[in-house]
Amino acid sequence: MVSRVIPVEPFDLVIFGGTGDLAMRKILPGLYRRYWAGQLPEEARIVGASRHDMPDEEYRATIREAIEEFAIEGGDDAEKIEGFLKLLSFVAVDATGERGWPELAGKIRDGVIHAYYFSVAPRLFGDLAERLHGHKMAGDDTRIVVEKPFGHDLGSAQDLNATLRRYFAEKQIYRIDHYLGKETVQNLMAVRFGNILFEPLWNALYIDHIQVTVAETVGVAGRGTYYDRAGAMRDMMQNHLMQLLCLMAMEPPHHFEPDAVRDEKLKVIRALDPAQPEDIVRGQYTGAEGIDSYAVDVGDEKSTTESFIAMKLHISNWRWKGTPIYVRTGKRLKARASEIAVVFKHPPHSIFGHKANERRGNVLVIRLQPNEGMNLRVTIKEPGPGGMRLIEVPLDMSFAEALGEEAAEVPDAYERLIMDVIRGDQTLFMRGDEVEAAWGWVDPIVARWEEDGDRPQLYQPGTAGPEESLMLMYREGRRWRDIEE
Ligand code: BG6
């Protein structure tokens, strides 16, 4: 099976922060892969912009290295890389001054799509936007792309939104949450709304609980300064896990189009009950042999920031009232594994005797990474004579197995999202009110920790997080699924 690639319209894409980490690891390798796949037209132009002076040739050489490290595709890479590099150029600009702007403006062509990627500190957003307008580089159809962290709390997110909206309409602002670009996250919508099978059961009448796990093995070394101010709550929960939760819980939008989807997501966030202290467990990893502790990684032995968080949540609406949703995410856990598990209730009456109900019933697992796929556990009769013995078997669908390795090859989230920017499709981007609503829910929780001087529980690297997080479920007769690759 070969996937269809439809080339996008010609565009000028300027990446502010064009020599930064994100540009090198994700944005440019992602664009290269799309070029390799035939999705970028030859008339596309990509301009890297940053403070540093750098001739085009040096920029291209740097990008070549980044591609070789992060994006090698196949046998014809050498030739393709040459072709891709020809689309690139570089301009040194000052975000807060006038240096480089006339030159940059000279590169912007009429009659093509214009997109500006703000891969820079949020405090520069206003300066960049002002200069784009001042130099007549922005019109009604210009798109700007911004990254998380989108604010540090509700107030700062509102300020950022206000700054951007002074210069651009909401339909021009693309706020990236790269989890929305992950293939299986989109599949969550396809599975829910493309089948009749699940949706009738997708509510508190039939679902016992839902568990969402985003587990990482990496620590925070190298980005300690940012992370220690954020913690797992702001770094992962407020955005990535919140988005997963929304897609999992939202009502069917009337159409798969940006505002219809985002309206439904917003309703989920607004229906979230305030989280109670007894339903939250924060953790921080200790050191182990050859592994530094969190405190060492961030250079502050008194840090009270969490590198792990587990929570029990409730969505107060007709669909979900009474079905708890457990979420957890953390660094330095035993495996890199992310999944959403929907655990259905038992059948109302067992004709096979009470033993049958000791089973956990049907579980639908949507695996986000690695080994993207789905797994539905069902109960069947154990084959053979000797009475009616029930066993559970998985109906397992690894996308690689079902579709073939090539078709199931999952593009990086950034590839998909950047192409959506060029296509002008905001469905998988966060709207300003969604981001603010998410902060509005997070802020009181964080404020309470600060007031109470709350300290995270310590956990060993390579585990499933602090014991207390297991208790969140045990105390209610439930258990987390194992974290395994
Ligand atoms: C980022 C967080 O947004 O997402 C990181 O800042 C985290 O702390 C990363 O490691 C996880 O992304 P992925 O795609 O590797 O699951």
C-alpha cells in the first residue's frame, strides 16, 4: 500500500530561530522528509532567520548535518538533500532592532503562501509581529506558528494571546501541540467517529474508567532551567495530556473542521472538575547507579518541582459523570510507552457464574508510541472439551502488521503539522480559548501546592513512579496497566 502524497501550494516559510534546537531536530528534518516524499513543490522557499551572521552556504551545511542526523530516509538521500538545500537561504535579523529586515522582506514573494514560524522565546513574539507588519510582510492570509510553552499560567497566556491578536486574527495563529500531530492521536478520532462499534458504548454507562499514560525514560538534564520552572504539570499535563483527554472525551463534532473540533475540545476542559489534593500524586526521581537525580539534573537540591504526576480526573457532563479518568506522566520511568486504555464494565449479568466477573472485561488500548496500534481485549471460550471456561484474548492490530511496514510508517508529528499550516488547516492546532481554559484549570492546583509547600514523593528511576500513584487506583479496586514497550 503506498500512501498518497498531494503536493502543497508554493510557499515562503521563514523560521525565526532558524539555527535553534527545534529547527535543527524537528522543523527542518521534518520539511526535508516532506520534500523527500514529494510534498514540497520546487517553488517552495525556506528562510532561516536568527541573530547570528551566517552565509547561506554555511547554513545549508548546518542543515545538511541536521538532516543526516535526524532524517535519513533511503538510498537516494544524497541527491534529495541537494535538491532540498537549494530551497534554503539564511538572513541574520534582530527581533528587537532593524538589522536584516529589509533583506528578509526582499525574499518574500507575491502570489505564494506566507508562513512565519516563531521558534523563539515568547517575549519576542510582539517584536516579530510588529516588524512583519512594519515591513509589509504580513497580509490577511499570512500564517504564524508558535510553540509551547504558551504561557506559564493563565495571565501570561492571556498576555501572549493579546499580543498576537494585536497583529493577527485567530485564524492566522497556529499554536502547535505536537501531540496532536501524532498519527495515533488522530487515529483516536478515526476510531471513535469512523466506526459505529465504539461510540454507542463510549460513556459512563459502559466504561468503568479510562487510563492515560505518557511514560518517558529520559530525564531533564540539559533543559533543567526551563523544566524546573514548569514541572510535569505545566510541561506535559496542561497541554499534551489535556489534548489527549479532550479527543478521547469530546462529543462528536458536526464536521471534521477546525472550529467544530475545537469547540468540542473546549467544552471538555470546561467540564473538568477542580482536581482534589487526594486525587493528585506528584513525584520526583532520585539518583541511581550511573543516573543523576532530578535535583542534580536541575542543579537545585531543594527543588520541589515534580518530574512525575498522576491524577484522577472527573468530567462533569452527561456522558462522563461517574467514570474516573486516571492520567499519569513522568520522566525516568521504566519504559517509553504511551497509551490510552479504555476499560469497559462487566456485562450486567453473567450467565457463566460469578467467576466470570472476576475478569476485567473488555479493554481497548490505543498505543501512541512506540509500536503504534490498537488492541481490544475480548472474552472467549477456551477451546477444547471440559465445560465453559472463559479466557481473554487480544484482538491486536499493530498498524505495521495490518498495513505493511511502509504504509504504517509514521511521519513525525511536525511533518504533518507544518504541512497543515501551509494548507491552512487549523484542526490540529490549539485555539487561544482552549489554551486559556487549560491554564484556568491548572493554575489553582499549582497555587495550592505553592501555598501548602507541597513536596513531591521520591521515586527510583526505572520504576512506574511513586508507590502513592499506584494507590490512586488500588484504593478503588483498580490498577494501572504495566508500563512496557
Ligand atoms: C515536550 C516536553 O513537549 O514533549 C518534553 O517539553 C517531553 O519534556 C516531550 O519530553 C515528549 O514528546 P514525545 O513526542 O517524545 O512524546
